[in-house]
Amino acid sequence: MFRFTKLGIVIASIALVLVAACESSPAQEPTVPSQVGESQVGESPEFPPNRLIKLVAPLDDPDHYCLDIRGWGSNIRLQESLQAHTCKPSDNRDQQYTYLSLTNQIYSEEYDLCVQPESLEEDSQIFLRECSDAPLQKFTPQADGLIRHLADGADSLCIAIAPGEGHVINAIHKRRELFVNSCDTTDSSLITWEFASGAAGTGS
């Protein structure tokens, strides 16, 4: 009788411990991804999030050109086409982009929008649009610095800066137009980019 009672006490003690452990563990909340998918941001170690997309060749601007939204701050003009603008060393959230390797999109986290050309024709301007599965939003950065469009029939189109001289905005800033143009016939200095962080012109 004593052995049976002792065994029962041990079993009861174990049960109490298990119940207490379950009550103290918080329930796991499901993860709800954002519109573009939180798991997509920074998927590739080659493309950390929120980088400047900077033209490698300085051309006529020693601080280099970066993909940029027209306007600034409360005057930002999201509906207008993107431009190439002098890279900003600070306060440059309007020049920051993340490459989403799972969906091949170039994503502006600050405005929750994705890069998209107007059409699949040369000299088409580039805009920020609501992120979707539209083929127009498919790009792939390559080892040679080209950012190629992936839509069917557009494998020879790349993000390109306009040739010629930049338009002077003020003493330290210039801008040029931005298009998708032929990867094969456009001068490489106008279509070779890098995903950079840090001070403009350093790539660090």
C-alpha cells in the first residue's frame, strides 16, 4: 500500500509541473506578412535592405547619380517619373531601395511602392507603383552592374540614365532623366549600377 501511494504522489507532482509550464508559456501569434512580404526583405546577402542604387560612373557629378523620387519631404511627388539625382549622403530615404530576390522587385520601403517602367519599350520612363505581381515590376541586378528587366520580350532592357549633361538644380545637386533602354546598345557608363550605402560616392 505504501509503495502504491508513493507512486501516485510522484505522478501527481509531474502532472502539476506540466500544467504550470503550459500556463506560463505565451501562445504563439501567427506572423502576418506585409504587402510585399516581410520575409522577402533582405533575402539575399548580396542586396541588404535600404540601399542607394548608385551609378558607378560619376559622369559630370563627382558625388554620382542615384535613383531618386522627384521632390522631397512634404513636397515628394510619388506620381511622377523617377529621376537620377545627385546621391545624398544623409536624409536620403527617398533614394533607398531594397531588392526583393524572391519576387524580383525593387522596393521602396519608405513609401511601400515598387519600381515599374511605363511600358516595355525603349525610352519608357520609370515610376513607383503599388507592388503587385505585374510582369512590369520584374528586374534582376547582375554581376556586371546591369539591372535587367525580366518581363517576356524585355530581356534586353536595362535601367538607364540619360546621356549628356545633368541639369543643375543648385550648387551641389544635379539631375537627369531615367528610362529603360537597350542593354546591348546603350553606353555601359549609363547603365552600370551598384547597391551602395554610406556617404555618396564612396560605396561603403
